[in-house]
Amino acid sequence: MSTRRSFLATAALAPLAASQAWADGAFPQRPIKLVVPNPPGGPSDIVARFLAESMRAELGQPLVIDNRPGAAGLIGSAAVANAPADGYTVLVTSRSNHIVAPLVQQGAQVDPPRDLAPVGLALRAVGIFATPGKSPWHSLREFIAQAKSQPGKLFYGSAGIGATNHIAIEQFKSLAGIDLVHVPYKGSGPLITGLMAGEVQLALLDFSSAQPGLKGGTIVPLVQTASRRLTSMSEVPTLAESGFARYDPSFWIGLAAPRGTPPEVIARLNKALDKALADTQMKARAQVNGWELVGGAPQVLEATIRQDMADFPPLVRRLDLKA
């Protein structure tokens, strides 16, 4: 066989050899970088550290956290999108940086749905529609009835213009047919303080950050975004039970890799994620923090992204949101 024919034959067999190597568990051979597009201490960072700890057992390599905050999460997203598509750089992604930020940030250099491949949907963080402790409403239906009787007279708060809970409540307003006035705060902390003080009558809060107010009675939950009632809030109805079955404003977190990452590598990472979510300690953490663990094939995250891409762009255009 000539040298040229020998080279062509070797080249033709290379992809098959690579696939067999992945199948035989050749990946990973070194530590994996887990990029968090947010500062330390936030929900995505907390989840990332738990996953890194649990996934290590299955992968046999450490997962090193790399916080890359900035540009509403797009700096971290771009770092992963531009990394080699070999599975050694993985993004901890969420609705905020994957969907909302590219719509709001002008001149974004990365398009996560286009540039990143889904690995898996880790969890949905349960949220609550909350009202001040001294408010007269005891259900979401009562609040909606009051809002309809007084259009433009009730206020809702958010963590800032363009924040996910800003857009989510605008979507809720449209579905419920009510008119509320938006009051943007500078972050979740000031928002919770404002809600407790009665400055606003409604806010969408994540379960864990609302805990002090719920325990102290200064915040009252009207409805929860969970698919099934959390044990710790068994008396609070879900959105589906309140007439909003298709509306899902929960804060999701998943993993994504650079587009073009070999399917075998995606499958390996996905398997490790599913095993981590099945871990007893992870389930205990989920119960405390109000997380609904999801898992499943990469297509589960892909379907979630596809639904968000249908829902959010029209809302952002209507609100004329620009960072």
C-alpha cells in the first residue's frame, strides 16, 4: 500500500477509533473546568459546587469551579463557547444568562442557544409569588381579583430592569389580564426588604432567599412554582392548581458544553450529572433549598431552552428592554 493510501485509510478510521476510545471510558483524562458565569455565593455557584463534588465520583476526575461573572453572565458563556469542544470546559447555565442576557445586552458576542450544546437540566429552583405579611390576600385568585378591580393601583417589585423575575411577572400580567406597576430594586436583598415593608404588593422570590421572611411571617406565599407542592410548603398551591398550568417562571440550572463536543462526551457528562442528582446528599440539599431535581437526556434541557426562546423574545421586545 502506498504512503498516501495508507494515510487516507488511517484518516478514515480515526473518527471510529475516537468514538471507541470515548465508549471505553477514555474521557476524562484530566480535570474538567466548570465555568460559573456569576460571582461566588449565588444560586448557580452553590449548585455548581454541589454538582462538582457529586460528579467527581462518576468521572474519576475533579471538577474545578471557575467563576467568570460579567455582562449578565455572557462573559462566562462566551468563555465556554470559545473553548475547545472536547468536554473539558463545561458551563453552569441558567435562564438568566442563556436566554435573557443575549436578548437584553446590546452587541452580545455569544448566542448560547446557538453556540452551546445542552448536557442536561440539573434542577428547577422553586419560586414563590409572595405578598407582604399584612396583606389582605390569601390566594393568587384573590390578588388577581383585586388587581382587576384596581388597574394600575397595585405594585410589583423585581431585582432590576431585565431581571428574570421582572420579565416573569410581566408574562404573568399578560396571562392574568391585570395591570400592575413595576418597581425595580437593585438586587434580591433590597427587593425582599421592600416587600416586607409593603412598598410593593407582589414579588417573585426564590424559595431559599424567602425563608427568613416566610418563617417570620413578614412574607406570605400565594402560590409556588413547583410542579408538585413542596413538603415544606404543603399548604401553598402550585401555579397549575391556580389556573396557570403552562406558565413556568421557575429558575432552572443546567450544564452545557461548546457546540461540536462529541456526542459520546456529552453522554458521559450527562450520565455523571444524572448520578449526581440521584445522590442521597443531593436530594437532602434539594429539599432544604427548594430545588426540583430533573436530570434526563440532553433533550430535556434542549426542550426547555426551545420553549423559553418562544416565550421570552416577544416579551423583551414589548418591554423594550436594553442593558
